[in-house]
Amino acid sequence: MVRTVNGTPRPFGDDRPKGKGGITALAVGGALVIGASGVGGLGGLSAGSGTAVESLGSLSGRVKSGKESARKGRPDEAWRRMSLRSVKKATDNALDCAVNSYGQVRDFFSRTPCKSLDRAFFTFADEQGNSFVVSVSWVTMYDRQAVDRLKVLADKDGTGNVKPVGFDALKSQGVRFTGEPYKSRDDGKRLVIAEAATTSGDPDPALVRGTVEVAVELR
């Protein structure tokens, strides 16, 4: 797959501008990514519905409230507070971070193995029917210094990252994580990484960024 960043063709998962806000819109045949033939472990998560986001101020309040729920380990409640429906969820656990990453981040794991890797992948729909996906990775290292080095590397543009759950299936459906939006969080011996991509329609970029901010707080 080839994507375009500032008018320049880029291959999938390469030279990703991380943490700069915004999002590259991408329609995938109007369908939600990762369907019945996609990654295993999918399950519907009913998150209810809420009122539409009408202003940045109201969204800011939802993000704050969603973060509180995420920190308490209540993801469904967090999505409700963001006025989102969590349509699909996929999860994965692994021990080999090098196999499940790419670029310089993969090289880092080849030299400095992780202790474990947990990943989750959410498909969301807003009240207008637009959809987007959020990938969350929890990388546990053997010491805090390794986490610090990993964060510095992963947060840089063009260094690669941990692969989302169902990386190959996502590529085949044209889903591109460009690193906009992207956020990481240092949690002791663990690094949490969250990023998003649009799959259909035109969701509010501020809503997508806010959802990433909430997702990175998940425990």
C-alpha cells in the first residue's frame, strides 16, 4: 500500500508523523474495518449512545470524563462518555515484540527484548455513521530505562512502531495509521501507545484525537 504525506508517496507504516494532531481520512468501501473474515477475537461491545458533540468545550469535558473512566478500567463507560459506539474489538497477547513491530522500533526490540505485549483494536462509530479505528498497545519492558529509550524512539517521525492487531488485514483493506493522531504514555515499566485512523465517512478530527487521548489512559 502507498499513502501520501504532504504530497509525497509513502509506504504503509513508514515515516509516520507522530503526535501532531489531525487525521488522514480514508474510506474503505463504506464498511467497518475488520469484519467477520478479519482478525479473530472480535466481539460486539455495546457502549450506548449520547448527545452529539457540539463544541470543542463540550468535547473537552467528554475527554476529561472519558479519561477518568479509562483510568478506572471502564472502557465501555469511557466510550459512552465520548458519545461513541464501540462496534468491534480485537485483542492480542504476545511475548515477541520484534516480530510484532517494524522499522527502527523492531530493531530496538531485537537488541532489547520486551517482557510482554498486549494489544487492543477498537472500531468506533459516531452518531452520524462515520467510523474510525483506534489501536492501543501496552509494551512491558524489564526495566524503566528501556521504557524511556523506547518512548523517545517510538515518538519520533519515521521510526516505525508496534504493529496494530491484524496488521496484514488492515493493509489489505487500505487502512493507514499515519501517526496523526498518536499519543504514548510512560507507565513505569510499561509504555502505552495509541493511534487512530479513519475508515469511513468524515468523523470530527477533534473527536478522533480526543478518543486517542482517552484510549492511551486504558489500563
